[in-house]
Amino acid sequence: MYEEPDALGREIEWAFGSTQLLVVPRAGEWANAFYQRESRSVQFFYFPARRDSSRGGTVFTGLSQDIIAHETAHAILDGVAPDLYNSLTPQSLAIHEAVADLTSLLSALRSDKLRSKLLEDTGGSINGKTAITSIAEQF
């Protein structure tokens, strides 16, 4: 998505100087997922579903497209603006989270099936609860 001509228009370069981002789909049991430059990876964890969840069982963050897109966006932004990675200012952290959240949303909206279903279910209105407002609700 970011390599397309209407975005960066070039191949992604990772901040850690390698050609490959390592994906760890089951890094351990923890209600978390994250990008880490030092290990050149995005790591996804699993955890028991909430007791009040109708799904029960185990939640695997690596099976959620929105979480995958969010964490990968941190890696992409790190490659584009590496100085933000170790910055501790609230503004720098907010930029990282905003770009990651927007990437997750844009990734979801690229799905024709999801867009059609969303329009059908809402009559074109984004007021109220929708498939978009419930992104990563288990997490």
C-alpha cells in the first residue's frame, strides 16, 4: 500500500538495514503485539479471550488484519522517519500511533467486501456502531 505511486512511490527500506522484516506470529502469551527495531521484527502474542466474550477460547493477535497492519505501520514509519523511534516526546509517540491507526483503517477500507457490507449495514452513515468502530475490540 505504501509503495504504490500515490503514497511513497518507492520500495520500503527498513530502519534496521535489512531487506526482510521478521514476523513472529506466536511470540508468547501476552495481550500485546509490537514492532521492535532491535530484533528486526513484528511480534504477535496470544491470550485467553475475556470471559464475557461470546467467542471464548484464545485470541491470537497475529490473526487480526487490523493489528498486523497497525504493527507493520510502525516498522514502515521507522524506515521513513527513524529519528521518531527513540523519541520520548508525546508528539512523536502520537505520530507513530496515529500513522499506525490510520494504516489499519486504510487497510480495512481497501477491502471491497468490507466496504460494501459497511455501506449496506449503515445505509452510508458512519454514525453508531459499525464494522469500523469495532476494530480490534477483543484487544
